[in-house]
Amino acid sequence: MRAGGGLNTWIGHPFVTDTPPVRSLPPVRAQPMSHLDTSARLADPDALFAALVDAHRGLSPDASRRLDARLVLLLANHIGDAGVIAEAIAAARAAGEDP
Amino acid sequence: MATYRYPRYPAAPRPADGARHPVVVVGGGMVGLTAALDLAHRGVEVVLLDEDDTVSSGSRAICMAKRSLEIFDRLGLGRRMLEKGVTWNQGEVLFRDRTVYRFDLLPEEGHHYPAFINLQQYYVEDYLVAACRATGRVDLRWQHRVGAIEPRADGPVLAVETPQGGYRLTADWLLACDGARSTVRAALGLDFLGQVFHDRFLIADVVMEAEFPPVRRFWFEPPFHAGGSVLLHRQPDHVWRIDFQLGWDADPDVEKDPDRVRARVAAMLGPDVRFEIEWISVYTFRCRRLERFRHGRILFLGDAAHQVSPFGARGGNAGVQDVDNLGWKLAAVLAGQAPEALLDSYDAERIPANDENILNSTRSTDFITPKSAAARAYRDAVLELAGRYDFARGLVNSGRLSRPALLAGSPLNMQDDAAWPGGLPPGAPAVDAPVREDGQEGWLLTRLSHARVGPGSDGPAPFRLLRFAPPDGVILPDVETVFVTPAAEPGALHDHAGLVARRYAAAPGDAILFRPDQHVAARWHRFDPAAVAAARDRALARARPHAPPARQPSDEKGQHAGTTSEL
């Protein structure tokens, strides 16, 4: 259920519900905003790399691409912070460009 | 077997040349007829020109949202539409051969009208024509085609062609409601801003006796229509709307062949369902608008001003809201109650509202028709996740259904001067609630409507003040006061379910001022006649001593976040 706008919110009007909407996230992010953490945080980097590559074994290029997309969506939802995700998108895009 | 008999309206006789009229509406579709009826109810005489001789060809805009029904209720047509229409609250999204999820809009109790009904556009227009005639104020001129327009500072001159020859007339005010291929727009040489989508869709209205429930069903890539999407909606008279995505390479003429359409429908419904095809249309769409909707004495409404994809029911419903927004303003200007500058607020309010429609419609289209391999991978990934995980259902976008505009940044709003624990901020449209008056069951929105006795009986632009207090005999000169109390009292609405107070977050002593279109103009914790008069002046653009207080952009964003819902 999306925060504040779930399917149990009365469709006809954005403001009014007789029951408060279910909130799975706080409605307003606490200040200061958190940022993308790019410090080394993985206890076993080799194992993570192997797990990602293993996940794609036997998949066609299309299926492989969808797996990555599902993975991104699951992780993005877990992070749940649009600002952090935007920083990650920018960082990923920049790292692929010529230095 | 046609389920509906199209009326044929005789051509209006050619009138004398050179007449002048306060309001001329060009286009007798849903938006033009609604505009004529709204103005007639406000006491304005209207001439309506339409080049055709009948109502909407085909069912076209079928999904009517709650706010549109409330507007039509004010115009005396809401109950009739509700009774004829199919009320629906449930939807189902399918991907390939599986149901991804089902949803229920779970409507609250205590509203006069449901979230949505489906009703063919020809019925809506049919009812509107009869209602326009009944007012005696609408001069419906069928088979009168606008040939040329000469804009002038005091109102455009139109050259009109009829079967009996041409004539000229002058309009003090011209409402262009002549659709996506607007003659008025072309005559003024105005361009649209926005984008065209490279995709084609096929609409088939089929008649069948199958008693499927009234559920909106949306398929992504079903086995019976490889690679495309399909939408199924139930309409009255056993008519079902089926919408097939065809792709940009499809040949419209080939796809309109009834045998070919029959084969597509048969593949979808299976061999045991008997059906007949009633209407076929192949279309592309655009998400775009005019830069401005007001051009001096010429105002654009509906598809003539802005266009969206059909996913989300944001075309017809936006047009009805355009009318609702403009009608009282124009009537107030014509009655000398407001300066012409009030009409600039039509742009200030309806351009952001329609941009929201365009944004939602564009995003839905991008989900339904992925434009790149990456977009398709993410789209399919969302659908694959949505069958298992709630969070991914919020990402499925098969159309975000029309909601009324909030007009949050409108210059007509009087900003709150104190904190409110929720409720409806200035700009928001009124929300309904059950009330009792003199022991009779009723609805708050009906009580906040004009023309309770008959068309024009209530003046052009009635403002109403809702006071959460027992009647105290205070009468305001230009505002009708409606008292609401938690216990039954003579002369007050009885909020017997407590829903008026709850939905408006109102405490005893509070007061809320409504504009003639039932949007909130201002609200106070304390009743002060001078503040009410100032807010009314502001909503009529009479006095602007100060610019509106700076808004916090983050607030506005917060109000819009998550306000769209999957349908």
C-alpha cells in the first residue's frame, strides 16, 4: 500500500477519508535528508558479485534484463527514499560515462 | 441491432444577418451543451452552433467521474445519469494468462454519487439537449457551421453557413467547445504544446447478453491479443467497450473491417459467447494543450483546449470541470458583479488542472506503450512483481483515474489564517455528506447548489457560507448562509451522521465560504462578516490589495503525491 494514497483512499477526493489512510512510510521525511552511502559497506564483496552473476545463469538477454529490473525495483522499494534513489541513478549514469 | 436510436435534429432556420449575442457556444458536444446549460441555469441567454444534426456518433467518453456527476446533479441531470449508467467500483489487472491483482475502490458511505459510472456519451448529450431546451434560454442551431472568425476587442464576428445560406453574427463572448479539430482554434492559428503518441488503438462496442460483473478489466499482453493491451468496460444496454492496442504499424482502414474486428473479439470472448458489433473506431491520441485557454473574448474548453489519452477518463471529465469553472465567472462578468479580469483565473486554475491530467495520462501511456527496451523491461518487471508484492501494485499504471482539480495555487483562494487539522483547504472542491433538513434526508452538495427552485432563480454567481453554528439571524448581503448543527434545529442542516464536521475538520464556530462552483474560497475558525466579504471580493477578482501569500512548494507537492489511483 502506498503511503497516504493507497487503494483504500476514497477515489473521488484526495483529502477526505473517514478512516485514516494506511501509512507504511512516514508522510514527511525527517530533516536532514539522508544521502546515498557510497562507502565500502559489503562484508564479502566477492560473494555478492558471485550471487549477482549466478542469478542470471541460464537466462536469455531479455529475461536477464527483466531480472535486473525486478532487483532494482525491490531494492528501491526497500530504500524507500526518492532522494537517495535519485542520487544512485545519477551516480550509476555518471560512472558509465567517459572519465 | 442498434441499442440506441440517434435523434435527427432539423436544421435551424437561417436568422437575420448581423445580430449580436451575449454568449455564443461553438460545438454541441458534451462540453458545449454542458456550457450552454450551465449558463442558462445562471440566467444567461446562449446561442449554440453545431455543424451536425445529432448527438455523439459512438459511445466515446463513457467513464463519468463522481465530480462530473455532482456537477450534472446541480444541472438537474445527475439522478437520471446515475439510474441509466452502470456503477462500477472494481477492477482487475491481468498480465499474459494470469490475474496480477484485483482492487476495489471501497467507496465510503455517505456520498450521493459513486466514484464512477459508465454511460455512453450519446445518452449524456441526449439528456443535455432536452435540458437545454427546457430552460428556454438556449437557441440550439443544428447544421450551422462556423466558416470564418474575425476576432475583435469587443467580441468576435462569425461567418456561419447553413443549408439555407450564410449569415454573420457577433458574440460578446465566444466559447470554443468544438473538439480536438477545433475550427475556432484553426481560425485563430493557435498551436498545441505537447506530444503525439505513436500507437493506434481500436475501440469495439459489442452487444452481448453475457452477465459478466461490472469490473474494469485491463490485460497486458493477453494470449488472445499477442503483444498488446486490452481494456474491457461494461456500459448500459448490454453494450461492452473493448479497447485493443494495435501498435503504430497497424493500417486503420484494414483494422476497421468488421470481419477482422469480429475475429479479434471472438478470440477474446471464446467460442460460446454470441455478440454483435455496434461501433468501431480506430484512433491515435495526443497529450497536449493550448498555451492559453483565454484569448480575449474567446475561451477554449474541453478537447478544443487540451487533449489526453483515454486511459484515466480525463478527457470528458476535464471538459465538464472546465465548464464548471468558467460558467459562474462568465455569468458574474455578464451581470456586472465581477471585472473581466476574473476570466483570467480560468487560465490560472484550469491550466494547472489540465497539466495534471496531461502528466498522468502521459505516464499511463508510457507504461502501456513502452518506448524502449529498458522501459519494456521495467514495465514487465513491475507486472511480474505485482502478483506477489503489494508495493509493486502501486507501480502498475493502466490509467490513473480522473480526480477533481484542487486549484491549490489559485489567486482566488484566501489562504488559511490559522492552522486546520485537515479538512478541505481553499481551492478544493466541496465534499458531500448526508444531512437532514426539516426532517427530510438530503445531501450537503445539493444544499450548496444553485437553482434549487428553477433555472436562474438563484442569480448568476451565488456564494454560500457554511457555518457550524446554530442559526443566529445574521444575514449577509451577498452570501447565503447555511447553518449546520450536530443536533436537529429549525433553520439548520442536521449533521446527523457527524460526517460534515468530520470531512471538513470543522469545530463549532467554524465557517467555510464556497464559490458558486462549490470549491472552497476561504475558511475561518471565527465568523467575521468583513472577512467573508473580503474573501468573496477576492474570489470575484474585485480587489487584490496584495499578491497571494507565498506558498511552500513542498506543501503543494505533498498534496498531489499519491493522489492518483489505479483504475
